[in-house]
Amino acid sequence: MDRGSPILNPRHDSSSRVGKPESAAEKLASLKARVAAAVGGSKAKGGLNVGLHPVLAKGGLNVDLHPALQDLGQYKPSKNVAPKFATSIGNARLQVEKPTKKQLDLSGPSAEETRNNPYFDMSLGGQTATLKNRNSRQLVFNQKGKYIAQANAIRKQAQLEALKKRIAESSRKIGIDEDLDTEKNYLVEAPPDIEWWDEGIVDGKNYDQISDPKYLKIDTADSIITQYIQHPVLLEPPQEKNMPAPKPMFLTAKEQAKLRRQRRMADLKEQQAKIRLGLEPAPPPKVKKGNLMRVLGEEAVKDPTAVEARVNREIEARYQTHVEMNEERKLTKEQQHEKLALNQEKDAAKGIRVMVFKIDNLSNGAHRFKIAKNAEQFALTGICIMHPRFNLVIVEGGEYSIRQYRKLMLQRIDWTENSPTRIKEGTKQEALADWLKAEDEKGELKDMTLNKCVLVFEGEEKARAFRKWGSKVCETDSAARDALSRAKMENFWALAKSMS
């Protein structure tokens, strides 16, 4: 037998050898070597097992897993598997990917872009445009004497106002109160280059070329003058409501007596007819002392004293009946006031008239009382302006009331008389101005021989300018104009002042 044959030769592999027992350290090292070899083999292959745990990627004895078991334990999104028919494939819609929404960029332009923008106003920019750092404010302390100087300035201003007031008061007493605004009331505005009613007819801004037909818009297409006629709505004339009611024709004394006689005769015949028919009892005979013997002949002869006494009683009864009938027809005070107010309203409904009076002096309290009382009684509205230089009275109301008030102001009141000042209870005499007192500085009555009342204006107005009657004391012209400006009648003050 040949020792050189491979069959009979002794085996030199590791499995034929009798191994020595391995230690724990060697076992651990061999196990780590196997794990590293397994991991390296799985990474080299890649494919579906990339990234999986080594235990899941390999089977036993370092063999790959079956393809059906490789995806075991992994998450896959669910997909609806559609049937693979021709109709379903043809009707399937193409899935278009939706574009993602871009988020709004809220960041403003940079500082460099802002400075390079030619349309940006640097004065309106904020910290981004100017790139200024915000600095904290420093404490600013008040200087010594700041508020003392302000107080001194206020005191000087008050002293100046008081000085101006004293100068105005002294100048008013002397009579040199200058009315600076009087000249403005008489200023008349210059006429315009072209009137508003000619702007649509004249082609231009003035009347320089009005003689040339080319500059007239009369026959042109854009002319406001056309062939059409506008018929305005007919309105009732406003003056008809102010016309008095027609009065009946006046009769002479003979005609009035004739009508009265015929009327009484007809009433008597009607009464007699009712008595004949028995509808009314016959009236007792009307016995007087003149027909006593004719009516009561026999009775008067038998007892004349009793008959005379009877006749006197009948005469007294008829007189009392007459008086009672007159008293019944009289109106009570309330009815009289209502009737008067109704008549005044009817009078004012016909038209409002206004009158303006200028009075030199109203120191007499009786004159002020009569002016106010009669205005209230005649249902007039207006104002009485009392001024140191002159006084102005404006009244407005119906025609009858204005006519009666005019008689009062120009005829009935004696403006030259004066009476001592009367102070009402509860009021102080010092409250009344010196120029409104009837006494002068010496305590004597003022001389009013030259005092007079003049009618400044009389006319009609559309509606009342005052709500009620009132009076006001004005020390200066500006105060008087302010009081009249509320009713837009300050022009009457300038008119009265211009009168000598």
C-alpha cells in the first residue's frame, strides 16, 4: 500500500484533528468575526436588503431570504388596485400633481433697495430707510426760573388786558368810541367780469367780444337756447293771502232804517200767524205810563195807585231782563284773551311788518316800561338795544299791531319828560348803569328837552326774525352788533348810527 496515495495518507484538515477545548475569550472573538462577515456580505449585495437588520436580511447558515419574505415587517402605503380592463384604463383620469402654494413673503425691502428706489421719500421713512439706531432719551431738567417767567408773562398779559378795558371805558364815556367795523359794512364788492346768467351764452370770460357773433352761443349746437318751451308750474300769488276780505256796501241812515222796519214787520207777521194757529200764547200787553189809561181804563179809574205800582214793576222787570241778556252775551276774561290772541294771529298771518326806532335817551324808566309792555300786549317780537350813545328798538308783527305801536312811539309817549328812578324790591341800585339812571352825578333829574324818537325803517319781511320780545344793555358797538347778528339785522345799527 502506497503511503503516497491520497486515500491512505493521513488527513491534515482541522476537522480531522482533535481540537483542544476553546476558552471563553476565543469563543467571543470567533462569534464577533462571524457577525462582521455576515454584515459585510449583506452590504455588498445591496438591493432590497439594504438597510435591514442583519437577522432579517439573512437566513440560517448565511443564506439569503426568499423574495416573498424579504418585505416582511416593513410598512408600505396602501394602494387601490384597479381592475385591468380596457374600459377602466381608458376612463382613468390622469393624476396631475398639484402645485405647492408659495408662502407670502412678509419681509420688507432691504435698506439698500429702499435707498436705491427713486420714488421713495426719505422724510417718510422709518428706521429701515434711515438705518438709525434707537437711542434712549436723555433726561431734560427744567431750568431754574422757567415757570416763574411764565407766570410773570401771564400777569403782564392780564395787566395789559385790564389797561385796554379801562381805556375803552374812558373813551366810551368821553364819546370817542371808534367803530372800526362800520366801514366794512358799507363796502360793496366789485362786479364780476361776466355774470353767471351770461356764462352759457358768451364764449369767453368777459364781455369784450360780445359784439362779434362768432363768440355768441345762440345758434350753435351746444347752445342753451333751444326751440323748446318750458311751461313753469303755476303758483298762487303770495300777496293774495294778505288781501283784506271784501266789505259789504255801506248804506245811508234812511236805507238802514228802512231795512230794519221791513225786517221787524216780517217778524211781527210771523209771530201773529203762530198766535192765530195756537202755537204760541198771546204776549201780555206792554203797559207804560204813557198808555196806562188807554190800556187799563176801568182799573186805572178804580185804583190808580195800585195800577201805577203794577206798571212800575213791569217796567223794572223788562229792564232787568234786558240787562241779563246783555250780561249773558258778554265774554269772560279768558274768552276775551282767546279772542284777542286769535285776532292777532289772523293779523300776523296776513304779513309780517317790521319797524325800527332810534331813541336818543332812555333814562326814564317809565319809557322803558311802556316800550316793553305795549310790545307784549300787541304780541310783537323784537329787541330793545340800550347803548350809552343812542337806543335802538326793533319790533315785528301784524299790520294792526304795528300801526298801533307806531302811534305809541311817535305820538303818545312824551320823550321829553323825566321821572325819578324806581328800583324794584330785591334789586340793588348799583346794578343799574349810570347812563340809564334818571339822575345825574349831582342827584338831579337829567334834562331831556332834546330827547326824541325817530323812525329809521319800516317795511315787510318774510318771517319773524325774533322768537320773543327782549331787551339788552350793550356798552360797546361791537356788543350791540353781536346781539343783532343772531337775527341778521346788524345793518340797522349801522343805519341808525349814520343818521344825524
